[in-house]
Amino acid sequence: MALLSVREATKRFGGLLANEAISFDVEEGELLAVIGPNGAGKTTLFNVISGAYPPTSGSIHFDGRDITGASPHGVAHAGLVRTYQLVQLFKNLTVAENVEIGSHRVTRGGVFSALFRPHWMQQQEKSVSVGARELLRFVGLEAQADDPADTLPYGRQRLLEVARALAARPRLLLLDEPAAGLNTQETEALAEVISRIHLGGTTVILIEHDMSLVMKIAQRIVVLDFGKKIAEGAPDEIKSHPDVIAAYLGGTEILDA
């Protein structure tokens, strides 16, 4: 059974058809890329999968459960966690505190524990703090743990978002254009982090425009164009697929990757 199953997912915004009957499966432990020209419907698809938008029709199943139209909180609680195209950090908090916030899904608490701070709460806070710093070490940000988040260069803010998402211990991690705005060196560092996340057992779906990154790390690729799925397959198949080449206006981004 697939970890994620998207069936005939369709999303309309009035007269605009953003996603049209998109179907694909993602197996546990897979690293899948979703690509396509600007306006192809990639982020809308992520929003439908993650609960930000309810689909107009179709269904989404995660780990055998129907999560169609579930709230973003409910989807995240099930173990499906995402990042966003635009960096969304708590800039008034430190780098480590941003990662600690990501642990909310896997911690417990309430008014009583906040007021009286029982022993288990203190131990939990210690564990969250230690775990956050381990994740910062994993993405290469350990030295900046106590710095304000908004002092990080843009590329490192991207890595911080990934670390925060990992703090929620996702079974499936959705990364929405994580290399956007990064230089070549930063992109290579990001590719290494994503590969290590995948090798560690987390299933990953990646939206990305950087074809060299996609071809380097993806095991399988789904291609969208004008809201429709036009191709699906291994990177070598996608590079030579005629519909994909046409979608990329001659296909230099694909063929030269």
C-alpha cells in the first residue's frame, strides 16, 4: 500500500482550473519530485495534499487514511509535514527556538503543566532543546543556534525551515521549492541535506525548478503543465519525454540538466 495516494485531485478557484484530475502514488521511503513550468499547479497541489485547500473533487489518502479536506493541523498531526515557497520563520525568536516550535506535534502539555511545571514537563523541555540542537547540527546550523533567526542569510533560513519541519518527525516531508533563491554552493548543501533526510528513512516530495538538483536526487518525477499531469517516471525517462520537452519550450532545462 502506498504511503500517499492522490486520486483525481481537482481544484477550482471560480473559473480557474488549477489542478485537473491529478493522480499518483508515493511509496514509503521514496524521494519524488514534482516539476513543471511556472503556473503549472504545483504549489496548489501541495496545498490540497497538506490541507490548506480542500479539493474540489478527488481524494487524498495518507497511510491508508482518507485525509481529503482535513485541516492542516490534522494532516500535520498524521505525520505529513511541509515547508513553503516563501520563508516563514518566527524572526523574533532564536534559531534553536524556531526548531523547538516544530516539536509541537510530538509533545504534550496544558494549562496545569504550564503553571506547575511537573517533572515530566521539565524533562520534555530538555529533550526538545537537545533534539533541536541535534537537528541544527544535522543541517549545519549548530553554530548559529542562539542567534536571532532573522540574522541568518537567506540560504541558511531555508535550512532552518527544513530543520523545523524535521522536528515534527514527519513520515512524509513536502518541500516546496527549497532551493529558490539559493546560489550554487547553497543548493549543493541543500541537496546533501535532502539526500541524508531521505536516506534516514523519511519519505520526501519535492517541488523544484532547479533541474540539476532534481535530476541528482529524485528517484521518480511527476510533471505538471497547466494543472494536468503530463508525465511520470524515472529521471532518465522524463529528460527525453516529448510532452515534457514541449512544456519547457524546447526543453533546454531538462535536456541540459
